[in-house]
Amino acid sequence: MPIYEYQCLNCHHKFEYLTGIGFQERSLVCPKCQSRNLKRLLSRIAFFDSSNSWRARNGSAGGVKGEKEKD
């Protein structure tokens, strides 16, 4: 189930909402002022690589330009 982040356009309160099956966004209200005037925000995502790959050990797909490789 995804977690979405919203901001109320009336009171500017930011909050998260864990959605479920059959969730209808139009039924959501601001927990602070009870307004339905909401905007869904673009949130960061988390990525976890459980393999023992180079990316998992070093945290990226490639080195930074100009950076020397370490032994």
C-alpha cells in the first residue's frame, strides 16, 4: 500500500496518508482544518537492493565524474 503526501491549500498543513484498496482521493480531508482543498505532493522514494552487487555496496550506479576509483 503506497503512502502519499498531501498539502492543504487552505492552511498549508502537510500530512501523509496510507492508502488502501478502494481508496478515493476525493474523500480525503485535511486533519487540521477539515478542508478538501488538497494537493498531492511529489515525494521521495526509498530503494533497497538486498543483493551483494557493486551498486548495493557503493550506493550508486556509477562514480562521480573526475573521481578516482578506490581500491
